[in-house]
Amino acid sequence: MPGPKIPEAQRRAELLAAAYRVATRDRLSGLTTRAVAKEAGVSNGLVFFHFSSREGLVLALLDRLLATTVLAPDRAGMEHLPPVLRLLHTIERDVEGLPPNRDRVALLIDFWVMGTQHPDVQTLIRKALGDYREAYVPLTTAAIQSAPDRYPGVTPASLAAVATGFIEGCALQVVMDPERFDVPAYLSTLRALVLPEARPA
């Protein structure tokens, strides 16, 4: 007798988890409905039932990846710090989180490249990165307001763009040249740029 039927939402989540494993192992070029079906131990028809096509599967995986990777910065436990240090420590946290999540970051970069020729992918990534920048604006606004003489002509949006641009550059580095991505050295240099009294280690 067949076992109990798995709810569709759970089955879809399991298929996306299988798709993630395939994509991190074989890159996006190896992400096919057949590969996902084999990874999940189900029929190819079941993958088509949930995603309609390979493109539907790819977009669903990107949605899941963006929802769990490109997150608003974690500011918990920083309420007692001056605004400039809150901004600095938040950037540091996000950079320190890159090496342990290298597979996720690499897959996001694969999608980023794919987006140059796929408008739907480009739209999703642009929105996610735009939302990420916007999530930094309260931090950059507070930093500028706390020391306006230090930030002449700087807007919260431009400072947020520079902060997240630094993180995105680190993301490329951790994927392309991880052996030379020295997190303490990068963050020490960042501190030297942001805090006049700081010096690189």
C-alpha cells in the first residue's frame, strides 16, 4: 500500500531543497528537472507538476535563495553603541557571514550572471539587492545625523550603497579567490577607513 500523501507545500519545499543541492553541486547549468527528480527520489513528472518547467524551477529556487540569503542586516544587541559603530559592526557581521555561506553566495553570483540575459532573474535580484540597501538606510541615517560634519554631502542612500557595495565586493572575493579573502585584514582596513583613530592590524 502507498504511504500517506505528503502535503503539496511540504513536497514543494523538499523539491526546492533537492534543487539547491543539485545547483550548489553542479551549478545552474546542471540544474534540470531530471536531476532534481533523481536527487529527491521522485518522478520527473512530479517536478513538472510543481514547477511547470525548468524555468519555473529555476525562478522558484532563486526566490527561495533570496528569501533566505539576502536578509535585512541583524542589529540585535547593538542598541547601546553609537550610530557609527552600529553601522560598522553591522557591516562586519555581514562580511563575517560570507565564508560559512560560500555555496549560497556562489549560487547567487551564478544567478547574477544569468540575470544579464534573463530579465525575470535580473528583476528578482535587483529587487532583493535594492531591499538590502534600503535596510541599511536607518543605520546610515543615524550615523550621518550623529556626526554631520564627518559626512558633508553624503546622503543616507549613498552611504548605504557604499556599505552594501563593500559587502557585495567581499562576496565576489570569497567565491572567486577564497584563499586570499582575509576577513580580519579586510575588516581592520574597513575600520581604519571609517574610524579615524583606527589602524589596520
